[in-house]
Amino acid sequence: MLAINQATRMNHLMSAIFTQMDDLRKAEISRGKDVVTLSIGSPDMPPAQHIMEALAHAVSESANYGYTLSKGTEKLLNSIAEWYKRKFSISLDPETEIHSLMGSQDGLSHIAMCLVDPGDVVLVPDPGYPIYTAGPLIAGADLYRMPLIPANGYLPDLDTISKDVLRRTKMMIINYPNNPLAATATQNFFSKVVDIANRYSFVVVHDFAYSELVYDGYRPDSFLSVPGAKEVGIELHSLSKTYNMAGCRIGFAVGNRRIIELLGRLKSNIDYGVFYPIQQAAVAALNGSQQCVKDLVACYQRRRDVLIHGFNKLGWTTPSPKASMFVWAPVPTRQSSLDFTVDLLKNTGIAVIPGIAFGEYGEGFVRIALVQPEERLRECVERLSGWLG
């Protein structure tokens, strides 16, 4: 029988921890346990009615089943430009500074192939969402992991990166509001990023997928709002979390026209665009009433408050995030994040992700997704009180 060997580039593309935790979760369910799944950041609520109606109407039109080409329809590109102008007072040229994506992960997985040669350095956050490392590794990059630690507000300390590393750097990936940390960044930090990118001639990719999931009156700054940012970088966004359209796979990249052009050229050789009805649903989401977003944010904030109040009452001191759909909680026992997560699942039926799954500097924490109704989260607190108490 022919031996099928994987390519070397495949070696680091699957986190054994994510697979292990999901297998354990399924095993507990198969044994009849009522598992509360807080491990997967997939929205548990549907899109707003006007979004679903736009999708249903477009699906019923027989002319809407052809290729759309990867850039995006004119209507979608204009809608994105108008949305960015309303939200962040940033002007974008729909023709040259915007490109549709099959979810922001599409852009994150492909951008390094447009900009990075084997042996070039990519600066990535640690902890970080797995695609931040997978995309550059596929492109043959050398990774420099920027520690994100509580003492620095979960911002990379740019002054500690050696000049030798910076001279080899072709790209930096940052993400605020952050997954998994739920951390936020300031304009001052973004300005420092623009300055160092200019000094060492590298591109900045900012993942802005959680820009709308913000609480307590907080409003995040777009990276592109900083003077000079559009000269060095792009910003990626997704409708997955803001509009509960995760399965639709629709997002966009905006910013530097040269980077957008390169990404578009690569994608034109890979795919033929997002299904037209999904683009129509995205137009409805971006242009329609934003009350659905306000309602969604209020729902996540209530869920956050249930968990944070419940945890702190139990003595599990956990910071209250002001953005994202996640809670980044310190491990409350004298265990590794993986051991605690396994014990938590087996003893309480609560599934979360150990921080080590996101990188070395995630050790000591767990990520909890706010993707269950309030009553289930209260139940989690009750289960924890019987175990941790």
C-alpha cells in the first residue's frame, strides 16, 4: 500500500489541544452528561430577521447562482465603505481599498503568501488565535512570538524586539479587541506600531473582528484611524460575530491599496467569490437597522455579568472584559490550564479551552466563550460552587 506522508508545512497546523478537548467533550456527551459548551466561539443566536429575509429573497432568484468573482459586488463594496465611514470616520475607495473575504480567516490565512518569502519574520501575538501562526507558517515564515502579558496590558512590548529581528520582519499581526484575551488597545499603541512599521519597512495586519462587541460605553479605535496607518497596513473584519453570520463566511479587508491588490490577485487564483445571496445578506446587515447589534451587545454584556459576578462570588477572581465575546479567566487551582480544563469538564460538565492552546503565554488561564443563554451560565456558576467550593 502506498504510504501517504504529509508535507512538512503541515506539522504545526493542527493544535492537538483543541482536538483533545473536543474529543473529551464528545466523550462526556456520549456518556450522557449534560455538557455546557463554552469552548467554541460560535454564536448561538441567529441573524436579524431583515438579514435572513434578504438572504432568502436572493436565494429564490434563479439568476443568483453564478460566479461572483472574488473582489465582491459593487453593492457590497460600497456598503462596506459607507459602514466604515459611519463607524470610524474613515474614507475608503471601494475600487482599490476594499476586498471581500470568505470570513476574515480567509484573509488571515492567505495574506502572508502575498507578502512573505521563506525565512522572512512575521511578528505574531502569543497568546493568539491559531490562524495568526498557521498562515505565516504555510508561507514558510519564521515566527517571532510577541508575549502578551497582564503586566503590559496584553499589548506587545515593541521595545523588547531586537533590531536584528525587526530588520528581517515583513509583517506584524495584531488583534484588538483580542481573541482570546478580550484585551483592548489604545491609539497611542497603534501610533507606535505605525512608527516601527515605517522605520523597519514591514506591513501591519490588524484583525478587527470584534469591533462591535464592546461594553460599558467603550468604543475601540480602528487601526486605520491613526495617521499613516493606511500607508503600512490593512484591517480585516467579519460579519460572523457582529451579525451572527458565522456560517455564511463573509468578511472583508480594507486599507493599503497595494496590499489589497496583492491579496486580490492571489484570491483570484484560488476562489471565485462569495455566493451572491450571502453578499446580499451582508449588504442588508451593513445598511439596515443596527438595533440588532445593540441588542446583541446587551445580551453578551448580561451574559458576561452573570459569569463575572458568579465567579467572583465563588472567590474565582476574574477581570470583567470590556470587549469581545470571551472571558479570559485565571486558573483558580494549582493546576496547568490543560489539567484544570479536563477536570472542569469531567467534574462539572463545563467545556472551556485551556490558555496553553493559544500559545506559551496563555498558560495559567482559560478562555470561556459567552455562547450560552443566561440561565445556562447561572447553572454553570451553580455547578462550580459545588466543585470549587
